Amino acid sequence: MVESEFMDDEKQEADILRREHKRVTEQFLTDVRKTFSSAHGKRVFTFLLEQGMVSSPLYAEEDRMRRNVAIHDFVIENVLGSVIMADEEIYLSIIRERAHQLREKEEKNGNTAD
């Protein structure tokens, strides 16, 4: 009987911890959605992606390889992953905007070369 009560207490404690973890995760994802869906947040997110060299080659110079991989992995796992989990459309809209800017820049450079 004492063992059963102990098991019930453990189960209740585990349920409380799971609910708290879920609440904190949901709150974080809500914060990420609100932050990165704003123009300010998108600029910060774009900066973080660029700093994390998300679309850059990782294996530039031998000395910097480990640093580049570590930064890249950090941004992918800790920043990008959270944003995609919160709202994938935020990330996709930033990628579309970046592609549009690059196309415009390329067209501008192509037109000036003529």
C-alpha cells in the first residue's frame, strides 16, 4: 500500500513536470511567433541566419572549420529550429524575401553591365 502511494506521488509529480514543460514550450513558441513575424524580428532573424552562415559553405579555411560548423549548428538547432517549430511560414517568408532581394540585385548588376 505504501509502495502504491509512492508510485501515485511520482506519477503526479511527473504529470506536473510534463504540464509545466508543455506550458513553458508553448509560451516560448508564442514569443518566437510574435517576435520573428514582425519586421524587426525578421531583420534580427535574417542577421542571425547570416551570422550562422546557414547558406554559406562551412568548410572554408581549415582553422575556421570547427568554429563555422559550431556556429552553423547552433543557429540551425537553437534559432532556426525554434522559429520553424513556432511557425514555418515566418522562415519561408524570410527566405522568399531574401531570394527576391538577391534577384533584384542580380538584375540591377546585370543591367548596369550592358
